[in-house]
Amino acid sequence: MKDIMKLRKGIMGFIALGLMVACGDSNPVKDVADNQAIPVEIAVVGSDGSDASFSASGTLEAVQNAIISTRMMGYVQRLMVKPGDKVRRGAMLIEINNADLAAKKAQAKANILSAEAAFVNAEKDYNRYKVLFESQSASQKEMDDISARYRMTKAGLEAAKQMEQEVLAQMAYTQIRAPFNGVVTNTFIKEGDMANPGIPLLGLEAPEQFQVVAMVPESNIHMVSSNSTVQVHLKSMDRWVQGIVSEVSTSSRNTGGQYLVKVKFKEAHPQIKTGMYATVQFPFEKEQASETVMIPSAILVHKGQLTGVYTLSDSGRAMLRWIRTGRKIGDSITVLSGLKQGEKVILSAEGKLYNGAKISTQ
């Protein structure tokens, strides 16, 4: 019996010793894991508010450009230019057949000659009767009749001249001339085609100065102001240039809820062409930038309905902070609450972060 009791005590002691050894072995492992710092990259929130901005896409076009059409219907008699031709202001571009207008012009000229002859006779009669009336050799009725005839012939002559001017104005639309110095960008008709009122005939632009036409959503349009300097990224050349906001639309009724903004380039760039794509980077006003807390949207942590970001605690450990976010602008997002300017957030880590993890800054 005593031997059995000794054996039982020995087994219990061995088990206790094993548990102590096991516990002793786990503590060093945990201590090593706790003491191993995760290298991270840190950024200070709102440390450079002057760089806060948002972007909008757009296309390039010449500041001075026109799609030329006519008010007259007729066959294209001559097409004198082709795409790429340089033209001077007033140069003939297209001539439309105007045989019917030429006939009307001749009729108007004949009407003027007839009206002039009638007016000359009426004027002579008026002057003669005026002398007779003053010497009391003509009655009041005779003077009234001759005065009315004089005024009628004078009005008839003026109407004939105005009719000629109308025909001449219509003929001007059959001879399409360049409204400014520029380059022909496209022709939409050829000789022999029928030209119709309002249908484009050709495109013309002045390549000296270009602008970007961008569409800005209503959430950001209040941040855009005229004459402000912006940065423009030319995608085809992968190049940044400076521009200035020249026009800001006040209505989005005809632009699908977006507001049209035009940005002129400060300098000429011969390599750019109409239709190229560009991205305009609009800066925040200083007052807006100073009040706006923005962080990269890539560092957000999502758990269910909660959104957070890892920050650097006073003890040098990672601390998950729950925040409330607002509008996304480019690759950044605004923080409405939960984070203040001057606090440090973790941008990246060379390991898996968790709340309370020991970290080391790079």
C-alpha cells in the first residue's frame, strides 16, 4: 500500500513538473513575439494642407474654334480647302451654287432703278407745287396729294434698296469665308453635295492657344474659382503643366449634373492636339485645406459597418482608431470625426498589424 502511494505521489509530481516546464516554455515564445517590433511607415495627418486637392478629367480643345455651316440650301459648287490647310481670315472656303439668288439680285436692281425714276419725278412735282402753294396758286388738297405721292415714292425707293440688301446678305451665306486665322480640322461635305441650313460643313480652329474642358461634380464645384492656378496632367505625354481657370459654369442643366469648367494653358505647347485627354488637379482654398483632415483611402480598415485606421499611440504601439469618413477625392478621403490634424497614422507595415502591436518607425 505504501508503495502504491509513493508511486502515485511520484506520478503527480512528474505531471506538475511537466506543467511547469510547459508553462515556462510558452512564456519566452510569447515574450519574443511581444518584443518583436513591426517596421511601419508613419505620416502626420494634415501636416501639409496646401497640397490638398481633387481631380477632374477633361479633353483639350482650341480656345478659338468654330463649326461652320450655312443658312442657305444649295449644291456645293467648290470646296477650296482640306483638313490641315492653314487659312487667313476672310479667305474663301466653300462656294455654294447661287443661281436663284443671282436672279433675285437682278430683280432687286431693276426695282431700285424703277423706284429711283419714280422718286425723281415725284420730288420735282413736290418742289414745283410747294412754290405754287406758297404763292397761293395751288390749293391745300393739291399740296396734300403731291406730298403723299412724294412720300410714297421715297418709301418705295427705300424698300427696293432694303430688298437688294436682303439678297446680298443671303448671297454671303453661299460664299463661306474664314472668320479668323486658323487651321481646317475637318470637312464634312464634298463638291456636289447638298448643303442644308444648320448642317456642319467644316471645322476650323486657331491652334495658338488650347484649353481643357473638364466636368466637375456638384460636390466639388464650390471649391473651383475663376482665375485660380491649377495643375494639368497631359496623359499622352505624361507631363504636368500649369493652367488657369478661365470659365466656371453656374448651371448643370444641360451637362448631366456636372459643371463645365474651362482651364487655359499659361504657355503654348506645340505637341498637344485637340481631343487629347487631360486631368486637372484643383487645389483647395487655404481656408478649406486648413480645416480638412484627409488621409489615403488605401490605409482604411473595415470591420462590418465600422471604418478605422491604425494610429501611433504614445507608448509606441499600433492603436486601431474608429473614424467617420466623408467625401472621397482622388486617392484620398476626408475624415469627419475620430482623427485630428497632427496625429500620426500608419501608412504601411512589414507585417500584420493588430491593436496593441509593438512597432518601429522607418
